[in-house]
Amino acid sequence: MNGKARQLSFRCRCCEPGFAAGLPRRGFLAGGAAVLELGAVASAQAQAPAKARIDVHHHFVPPFHSDVMVTRRQGGRPPRWSPQMSIEEMDKSGIATAIVSLVQPGSWFPDDPAMSRQLQRACNEFAAKMIQDHPGRFGQFATVSPPDVDNSLKEIEYALDTLKADGVSVMTSYDNQYLGDATWVPVFEELNRRKALVYVHPTTPACCMGVVPALPASAIEFATDTTRAIGNLVIGGAAAKFPDIRWLFSHSGGTLPFLTERLVGLAKARKLPDPIEAFARFHYELAQGHTAGQIAALLKMVPASQLLYGTDYPLRRAAEVNEGIAAYGFAAGDLRSIEREAALKLMPRLRTT
């Protein structure tokens, strides 16, 4: 699909006066200005050199989202970011297209549902505008918030049907609720009906903040929260109940490859199906999961065809995963699959961008 064919009919609400009642005024003004500026570099980027890699773990940080994170995100404001910074990193690292998603904890704050819904819609429209202004360079995992069931159903429809997002993005957990929670069934029924691609990113779990003062949550708890989410989906039965959802997990599945024996044992004790079969159907990207030991363990659980390329930009640089993948010594066919072909199978529209 060329850039012209992908033109969207919506008007980005984050450019409308008063769209973000409840959002920080400074963030709203900065966000509106940033969207207007997106077009300024579009023509310069139209002639970007051809690249091959597809980055499925690439964050975007709209200014108004960054301002909210100052007080609501552990660690405060995310790193400085702009669409141009992403494109420069992509060009430098052989990345054709980056599928963008929000940094954790996303857009859902249960103490302020109205603000959360406005923030979610504004972020999704911001990403769609990026895709419009930079043909072929970006895709989108639209943010939805499963605990907000009714609004999630509306946002799934808007994001996939109107914004033409490539999939949706969710966090591993929301407070003490994990993917597969029984109260979220309508959301997963709709995702299953659509055979949606669902990208899962970890967040700081409510159970385990500051357990070891010397180790921030990002060092251990993010990876472990991914394993909790996968374990709950499989052992809890949601993965089997909604088999047409196409799951994509961050960071090589977190600690899952190293805890499979315990989960297999638990399934046997409860007379459940072998969870290894479910784990092998999921997809995993390699950002911060690209050391030799991590890759080797993951490949004992899934074939290389289930692995995808991711960078975690701007929190990390693409050079890290590039070096890790190169050092592992994948066969040429597996390398092509990881860096591009597996993503094209999950998101066929990228073949024509």
C-alpha cells in the first residue's frame, strides 16, 4: 500500500482545542505543536534509503504523554523522543519500518478514567498521523486498556477499522490483574473474533516495586511480569479459549524459557494440557533478549520462525540487538525471518508499504 492509498479520513483529535480536558495544559500545547511539525520532515524522509529490518518493539513518546508520565511513571519522564529521532535511528540501523507502541505503563490510570480515555485516543491518533506523514516508515500497535472493558471495545473498533492499526498493545498487568483475567472476557472475545495481533509489553507489577533496592523493576520484574502474564493466559485457560488471538511478547518471553519445567509440572498436577504447546504458538521479539543464553533457551521452546526483531528504542539502541543477533550466528534463512519475514506474515500490509 503506498502512502497515498493509506490516507486516513480522521482528523487527529489532539489538534482540536480542548481535546484533553484533564491533561496537563503544557503537554497538550506541546502535543498539538508536535503533530503539526510531523509534516515538516515528511518530504525530506520520502526519499529515505531502502532498509530491510522491521522493528516491532519501538516506542513513541508524544509530548502530552511524556508530561503525564512525569508524575505517574516510576522513573519519571521517559527519554527525549521525536519522529525524526526515530527515523535517524532506523536509517542508521537498517530498519525499514518501526511498529510503534507506548512506553509503560501505557495510558490507563484507574484513578482518572476520563483522562485515561482522552490520553489513549490522543496517543493512538498521534501514531496514525506519524504513519500518514512518513509513508512506509511506521506502523502502529494501538494502545487499549482491558480493565476499561466498554471503552476498550470502542477503541479496538476505532483503532483497527478507522486508524488501520497493525494490532493492539496491552501491558502484562494492570494493578493486580493479569492478561486472561475473567473480567476482561469481552475484550478478548473481540480480539479473538478479529484474529488480532496483540503486542504485550511489561510494566512494573503492583506486587513487587522496590523489593531489592539495588535492583530497579526494569532489571528483573519486567521480565518476570511477562512470564506471569503468559503463565496466567495458558494455565488460566484464556489462551485455549481464544485461540485466534496472535500473541507477540517482548524481551524473548522474559523469564519464561527458564521456568517452563515449573509451569509444565503445575499443568500436570492440575490435569491441564501441556503448556509447551501453547508457548510454542506464541511469537517473541528479541529486544533485551538477545544474549546467546537467552536466544538458545528460547529456541529450545519455539522455532526461529516465531522470533521477531525489536530494539526497545529510545530506551535502548538498535546496535545492541544487531550485535547480539550477529554474534549468535543464525542461519541466513532464519536471520531473514527474524529481521523481516516473520513480521510480514503477521502484518501482510507491510509488504506493500
